Amino acid sequence: MIEIRVKKSQKQYIAVGVTGHANYDEHGKDIVCASVSILAQTLLASLGALSGIADIDYSVESGDLSFELPMGLDHEQTYNSNLLIESFLIGINGILEIYPDYLDLQVEEVLTDDDQI
């Protein structure tokens, strides 16, 4: 199963992680894995190219992808990154509708250091 974890603080997305394998079909023919993979890779590339965020801390290992957005984004970067992640989630939810047994999506509200009193 592919696990997609998205973290959000207040109304700003701050991290995305995609791990695991769908095991829908054999390696090289798994359309679920391929679909999720291209959405995640396109999201990461788009965040850099379209929202102007230069320093995204990311990791790619064995087909798993995770990243955290840097703190202190300006209003435009926040708006654009949220829009791109929302688009990613629309794609993921579309896959979930067709292949619900192969994906798990969790969007988690978290506190950051800036949120604490």
C-alpha cells in the first residue's frame, strides 16, 4: 500500500511524504505506483519552478519521496505552494476513488514552533 502523509499547520501545508508500493501489478506495470509517483515528482518540481521556493529539503529513497517546505515563506510562496499541494491532493483523491485498496491518504494538522504559546 502507498501511504501519503501531508502535514498542515494552520492553513499552510508544510510537508508531504509518499512511501510504500501499491502492489497493484508487477514491477514496471503498476499503474497505481506510476500515477502516484508522477504526481509526487511533478509536485516537487512545480514547487521549485512555479512558487519560487529555492530551498526545499527533500529525500528520495527506493521510490519513496518526502519533503518539507522551508519556514518563513512570503505570502505569494505560501499561496502558490498551497495551490500546488491542493492540486496534488485532487489527483491523489482521483486515484483513491478508483483504487481505494492501494492508497492511504492522511492530512494531519500539526503545531509548529511558531504556533505554540
